Amino acid sequence: MTGSGYLISILIMAAVTILLRAIPFLLFGGKRRPPALITHLSSLLPYAVMMMLVVYCLRNLSFTSAAGFVPELICTVLVVLLHLWKHNVILSIVSGTVVYMLLVQMVFV
């Protein structure tokens, strides 16, 4: 791909992003309230997305050896406990990631 091809791709992606972010304001802007279904979904979707990410992260567990599931189990428990204790998403995610990488590269080689 050439430089102009990259530029065109970036401009198209930017236009789509701006359009997607503007659609709710165009549809429900002003004094019109969003439908009850949209309001209900907006309260449920963050939890659904987080559960999908958990399933995605744990989908390849292998119980044939300790290295196949123990690091994931330790880090999942760590993330949950840290989040319940500190209520800080960034702290929970970064700590879980760092501990997982240390376990996989140094302990469960």
C-alpha cells in the first residue's frame, strides 16, 4: 500500500468513527429521550462486555498440567480481589497482567 492509500484508509476510519459517535446525538439530541430499551441496554452492556472479555481470556485453559490453568486462576482471583478491595480498574488490570507475565515467564516455564 502506498502513502496515499494509508492516508485514504485513515480518513475513512476517522469519518466512520465520527459518524458512529454522532448518530446517538442525531437520533436522540435535543429534548427527545432515548427509548426505554436503549436506556435499559446501556445499563447492561458494560457487564456483558466484561463477561465476554473474561470468557475470551479463559477460553484456552488446559487442565492437563498446572501450567495450563494455575497462572490464569491466580491472576483472575488477584484481579477480582484487588478490584473488590480498591475499586480501581487500572490497578486491577495492570496488576493481573504483570503477575500473569511473571508467572508464565519465570515460574511456569
